Amino acid sequence: MKQQMRQQIRRGGAPPLGASVAIQQRLMAQDWWGLGFQVGLYRATTGEPATDALLADLLARHARVAVPRRRGGNYAWNWVDENTRWRTGAHGIPEPCDSRVARPADLRIVVVPGLAFDSQGGRLGHGRGHFDRLLAASGALRVGLCFECRLVEAVPMEAHDVRMDVVVTEARLLFASTAAAKMEWLTVGNEGS
């Protein structure tokens, strides 16, 4: 079922021009985005919403930013900053050249890619489980970026699949039932900082 959905999404064609920019602007306009001073952020492949503006915003605010970096057959979070040198990693994804390991438990917000999402926070990944493993050890607010045309009624979920707390498209934000508690945790954890 998931593989059929992946094939259908991939055949669906390119998202509208400007959609990536609109998604990033919508996320950056949220009050709670500014509370993210330790953020996990994916680097986009072709066909995923871009994150370059989000990375620039976080670095300009002197936030700590971690991105996935391949280690063997898996990925781990690595801190990056404005001086990071990048290389092209697996699947054409930019990765930091230097290894500065970030603990998943230190992340407060994690921005997550996917082929499709649903309004309950279900996520359809590429099928390798890399991001589910990255997310499993983090209690961060999970934010999925999705083109509106790839928002589906229901993503088939398995026991190991990790749901999002928030899904952001170029047209709207969708909040799962878990979002309120995570946002409260994010706000309380940033008081006085």
C-alpha cells in the first residue's frame, strides 16, 4: 500500500513554482518558530520542500542547528554553523564535511521531509526508515513540510512510523493532537532565555 502511494506521488509531477518559498515563509511566521534555538533540519532532495531559507533564518538568529549526516548505513544528527563546509552526500543531499555529533534529546524542534503527509500527522517517507530512526530518540516538536498537492487523506502507518505534531503546506498549518503539549513544553523550556 505504501509503495503504491509512493509511486502515485512520484508520478504526480512537480509542485507549483514558489511552493517551497511559501512553506518556509509560513513556518517562519509562527511565533513558536522563534523559540527554536536547537533545531534539527533536513536538507532537501529534489522534489521535497526546500529548507535553505529556514537554515539561513536559524543561523542568523544564532540558533544551534543539526542536520542529518550519513554514518555507515544510517544517519545521525550533526551540528552545523555559518562556517560549515558542505559536501554532496547520498541521494544528492548536502551533508557537513565535519562531524560534530548532536544528541537527538537536545533538539527542541525537528523539521522533517516526506513524500506525503496527512492531517493527523501521518508521514510517508521514502521507505528506508532513516528519518523514523532519527526521530525515535527525540521528544522535539516534529514539523513536517509538505506541498499542498501531496497532502493525502490517510497515510498507512506501521508501528515504527513516527507521526508529526505539525504539518506545514504553502496554504495552511495542520496541528495533530500532540502539538499543544509539545508547544507548551517548547514555551516553558524557553522562559528566561
